[in-house]
Amino acid sequence: MDRDALAEFLVHHRSALQPQDVGLSAGPRRRTQGLRREEVAQLAAMSTDYYTRLEQRRGPQPSTQMLSSLARALRLSAEERDYLFRVAGHSAPDRTASDFVAPGLLRMMDRLTDVPAFIISALDEVLMQNAPARALFGDASVYTGLERSGIYRWFAHPESARTVYPESDHARQSLAMVSSLRAAYGAMGPRSQAGEVARELEARSEEFARMWQSQRVGRRFEDHKVVIHPEIGPIEVDCQALFTEDASQTLVVLTAPPGTDADSRLRLLSVLGTQQFSPSPGR
């Protein structure tokens, strides 16, 4: 671990970011150039003391999970993230690792505060959510392992994962899930996590096994859909998706025409928050 290089790198990238770059308010009487240490710590879900010790060259070696959080907080590119890992004494992670979020998508999502928006991987793992998305779907950070994949939960736990969509839409959604997993399987290979998800679901779900044999391939999002909130009820939304160049990650934004009942229901999400609701196992 190169403490000097790590500290210099963190200080430089913290100073290069402005609060508005990461969705924070600058506030009055701001003297710090760039972000404050406590702001980076907040974004990375770590204590301010821990982060401060890293910048002061006296902290312990950060774990790979901590480094991934710092890479997201500082909006690092893939190359910058690799450098961060190496100076911290770790090997650079696999570029297909699902905990890395494209900084371009992050910057766009930082500006989306009043409508549900989230970033997902090719396996339908939620990598980032804004507050309205958490209020609508629940906090996806509670899931670990294969459960992180919305595709896996859709077939492994249909009794709970499908409650977010009307029953009339389940068949279409199932086909879309299988087609999306087939596309990821083709891109990532049979020994990848996509292959693991497919094998587990073939053994666990007759529905999935039957649909998997159809060899359908494709990844798209319905332009218009209905999602169901446990308290607000059904909400008709328009769905827009923006892919990274390699199609490995997608920013999904849900909106409704201004002045409509659906628009009012989406606005109500910000008022309700997530305090009353347990996470929805699927989307």
C-alpha cells in the first residue's frame, strides 16, 4: 500500500469535484475547494474519521468494498478506479464487476431528484438508486449474492418479486427477463455470473427452464408500463433507458405527463419516503 500516492489521489479528486457534481447543495459561506471530507465520507457511506485518516496517510489499508464506495463517491473512471485499487495495495478489479458504476450515468442521475431513477447492470442488479426510486421499489442495497439480480428474484421468488407489476404484465415481463439474461450470457460467457444465474434458475424454476430453451435474445424496456406501490397503488409511467457504450449498464428513468394523476402519485413518493415500507423483492 502506497499511503502517499493514495492520499494525494484522494485529495486531488475530492478538490476537483463541486457539490453540484454529486447532487449536493453547496450552501452558504463555503471555503473548501471542492468537496469537504465529510461530504466524501457521506457519499461513500463511511465515517469522516476513517476517510480523514486515509488523506492524512495514517489509516489502515481500505478493503475492496471501501475502495469501490470511494470510486463511486469521487465519480472515478474505470482507469482511475484501477489506479485507486493498486495504490491501496489491491489488484485492479475485473472490469465486468457489477459494483463499478459508469461516472457519466452517475452525473446524469445526480440531476434527477424528483422522478424515480436507477442504474442497473446487465443482470438487473440495482447499482444506484435515487430517493424516489427507493420509495417506489424499496432499498435494493439489502440484497446480496444472486439475490441482487432482479432476474433471479423474479423467477426464484415469484410470489413476492412480481407484486410490483400487474398480474396481466407478468408473462411479458418474464419473457423480457429471460431474453435479457440470454443477451448477458452471450456477452459474458457460461462461466460468468450470468451463467451462474441461468444454471440456478434452470434447476429452480420450471417456467424459467421452459422459456430459456426458446433462445430469445434481446434487451429493451417498455416505453409505457404500470408499477404498483404498496400504499399509493398503481402508477402509469413512461420508461426511458440510457445505455453505456458497451450496454453493460443502464440508467432507467420513470416519468409521467405533467398534471396527470400519475404525476401526482410520483410526486407523493418524495413525501412518503421509505420509512413505512419494506423493500420490494423485484421491479
